[in-house]
Amino acid sequence: MRDFAFLEPGTVAEASHMLADLGDSCRIFAGGTALMLGMRQRMLTPSHLVSLGRLEALRGITFDAREGLRIGALTLHAEVARSPLVQAHYPMLASMAARVANPQVRNQGTIGGNLCYADPATDPPGCLMALGARIVVSGRGGERVVDIEDFLVDYYVTALAQDEIVTQVRLPAPGAGADGRYSRFLRTAAEHRPLASVAVAVRREGAFCVEARLAVGASTPIPSRLRRAEALLAGKNVTAELAEEAAAIVAADINAVSDMRGSESYRREMVRVVARRTIAELFGVASE
């Protein structure tokens, strides 16, 4: 690892000016779980690290019945997992956060840092997409709110400008009958990065699906909404056969990647299986 200067701004505005002045020669330091690995492997060689550790305003979780959930960008995955507010109102999110990577990462990595890294094979982005998350970013030009579908652009690429910092993740208040499931497929029990992930958030009345949001991650360049499958589920009583049909549409519609971890056809099949099981479990119908 090469030498670098470690900067600790006292405000978001100060941090934004540092990023603008230093340009590509600097990186933001939040939890550092991905950044330190990249630096040790000499994939990244920044001359400056801009630490956000002193920015207490970027920590914490709040909930309002009208406004929904607010998660500070520096909130740890473990804090999301054990938050009574998240567990009570967004149990799918708490369940996902409890399975991110490994205990070391969950107790050091931040939700904002995870989103900024934009690794396609991590858990939070797909789950947050199904829940309708919006990302609050702040830069020299002020604050803006970006839908997560617009925030995630490509492999390891986000919509952040050079001077912008993620400050908060917002989730809309759950509607009547809100429910959801997040599922992931690992090639081996020792792996921490899913090969495929499926997040399904619905409003339902028993087995009747009022509304559905479905996102697939890990097997695609960026997490993706599957709107044809969502439309199929909405307004119907969900049966095992309907779950199977929706899962087949999901597998057909994704932009599946092919790499050393799995071929395109293998990933499509795993997504199909995981989607079918997730939908069936959510609605309490039999699935093989």
C-alpha cells in the first residue's frame, strides 16, 4: 500500500470541497471494507483519503409513519439488521442486512459506502430497489434526491458527481398489507457474495397480490426491476403455478452476465429457481 494523506472534514460541505479540489487523486473513506482491499491490492492508489468519520449527522435510523424510513449513510449494516424500527416496519431489510458478507464487514461497512461502491454482487442494492429506496446526495451545488434505479449506473459506477457525497437512504412508508422477502443463492456455504439474489416487496391481502416490486441482483450488471413479472402478479391470487410463471418471466427478462463464477444460462436458471421459491414462500403456496 502506498503512502496517502488522511483528511477529516468536519462538515459535508467541507468534504465536498475537498473532493472537488483533489479530483481523481482522492477517495472517500467510510467503513473502508472495500477501499482498503483495493488499496492493498494496488487496484487503487489514491494520494488522499477523505474520511467521513467525524460527520455524526450521517449516522442513525429514524422512522415516521408518513415519511417512512431514513438511514444515515454511515449507518453500519449490523445497525440496520438490529434496529427495532427496521425490524418492525421493514423486516425484509433487516433480514438482508443480517446476511451481508460476514460479521467483520457487517460491523465495519456502511450502507452508504456499499451503495457508492456499486458492486453488482452485494446484497443491499437489490433489496433497497424492491423497497423503492431514494438516495440523498449532497455536493457544492446543494442537495438532490435520486431514485436508486437512476443512482446505480453500471458495474462499480454510480450517478455521483466528483464533489457529491451520499448522506442518507430513504424508504417510503409501507402501505397496508406490506410484506416482502429477500433471497440469495450462494454457490458454496463459504461464499459471502451471492451468485443470484431476488427481492420481492408486495402489498397483499392474504394470497391476493395488490401490488408487487421485484428486483434481481448479483447475476446482472446492476440490480434490475422486473416489471413484466410485477404486472403479472398484481391483481391476482398467487398460486404455485402463477409463481412459476412469474419466475420464468424473471429469468427470461434479466440481462444475465457470464463470467468465471457462472455462465449466463446457469445464472438464469438459478434466478428462476430463487424467484419461484421466494414468491411462493411470500404468499404461502407450495413450491418444489
